[in-house]
Amino acid sequence: MDKKTINTKYFKIEEFKNVTNVNEYEIKIEKISEIYYTDFSEKRNDVLKTNIMDLIKIIDEKLQNSNILSKNEIAYLYFLKSLSLDRLPDYSKQAEESASKSLKLNPFNADNYNCMAHILWKKKEIDSAINYFQKSLEIVKLPFK
């Protein structure tokens, strides 16, 4: 499995002033992804949920101070939230809401469109999911600076 689960080129991480522990978030997402993709034991869903809820708690605490966060930082945190919640086995309304908020703040994040597409696929909204997958592909084709 690719160790890089978050493509940070869609966020200006170097400009973050109030979200300083980006590596910590990415390590937690990596752990969640590893469980999601490699652990097929009976305890998998419980372990996933525990790890996801631990990360969500940290993200929500950070988002409570949204008045001091930049638009880019808020978009990043909502993206992490949607990405982690999408690792739950079933559709999560909270994941969809978080992905939507992140996309409104940063509509050029192809990974977030993929995440939203996967969330909608779980919701059985296949046509909408296809549209989000296509939007992701359109963004990837664009030159990125």
C-alpha cells in the first residue's frame, strides 16, 4: 500500500499557521487506511471506529477555533474528517457533510471529489458518485501550480 494517503498538493500546507501537526493527522489517516485495506478480522470495524473517532475528536477540537483558522486550514480539516469517516463500512452523513464543506472551501481538490464520490456510492447515489469521479478526473488533467 502506498504510504502517502493524502495528496497535500491541493492544500498550501506550508502556509498553515494554526494547524501545525499535519504529520500527526496524516499518520493517523495512514493507520486508519492500513486497517481499512489490510485488516479483515472480526474486530476490524470496532478497531476502525475507535481510530476514526479518536481522529474526529482531535479535528473537531481544532475546528472549534475556526475563527483563527484560514480557509485553507478549515478545508484541510474537513477533508481529513470526510476521508477518515469514509473508512467506516457504511454511509456516513457526517462524512458527506464534511466533504461538502471542504469542497466549498477548496473546489480544486481532486482527492476530495473522489472521497465524495465514494461516500455517495455507499449512499447508493450512483449517478452523483459518477459525476464526482468525473470531476476528480477533470481536475487531475488540469495543470496544477
